[in-house]
Amino acid sequence: MNTDMKRYNGSCHCGNVKFSFEHEEIKSGLRCNCSICIRKGALMTSFVIPPEDLTITLKEENSLGLYEFDSKIAHYYFCKKCGIYTFNQTSRFIDQYRVNLGCVDGIDSLVLEAEVFDGKAL
Ligand SMILES: [Zn+2]
């Protein structure tokens, strides 16, 4: 294991949806101005996580809601109980995840530097 890697744990508000991944220390995030991201307003990971590297744990089966639109390439997941948007699978990097940094333990998503992706232009 690369020693610079940290284990990050996250969850929705009620704890029905939990997730975990490894990455170097997170110092910045990504915002996007596309029609859905601008409404959610979440700061997401600037990197994507391959499906095999994101561990998703559901307290109850069917805890995870899925929202899709248009091409349905991107998948937006949320907890069906508390409504919190936990992660998505992107349209730019098919099947790869970005997670909502506001859900990650030990991260203050309000103070991280944020890159803005011009998703509106796509
Ligand atoms: Zn929840």
C-alpha cells in the first residue's frame, strides 16, 4: 500500500448509506454548474473513484435511491430515508464515482479550495 494513502469514510445523514475509499490527502474539491449540480450545490471529489475502490455499505437493502436524466449515463445516488446525495457515477468518466465531500468524515467542505467545472457548456 502507498503510505501517502488515507482511508476516508463517509455517510448520509441518517447512516443508512455508508461508503469508504482510499486516497491521498484531500485538499480540494470540484463544483459543477450543470443543471443538476447547481441545484445540489455539493462539493464533490475532484478525482474519480473506480467502482472496485469504493466500498458502499447499506444498512437496509434498498436504502439507495437513484436519479437519472437525459442520456442516463450519469447516476446520482441518494439515501431514500434522509435524502442526502452521497455520490454519483459521472458522465465524463463512465462508471467512475465522485463522492460528496460534505458526507466525508474529517473534511470541512466549506473551506476546501474548489475548482469549478463548466458542465453547463456540455
Ligand atoms: Zn440517510
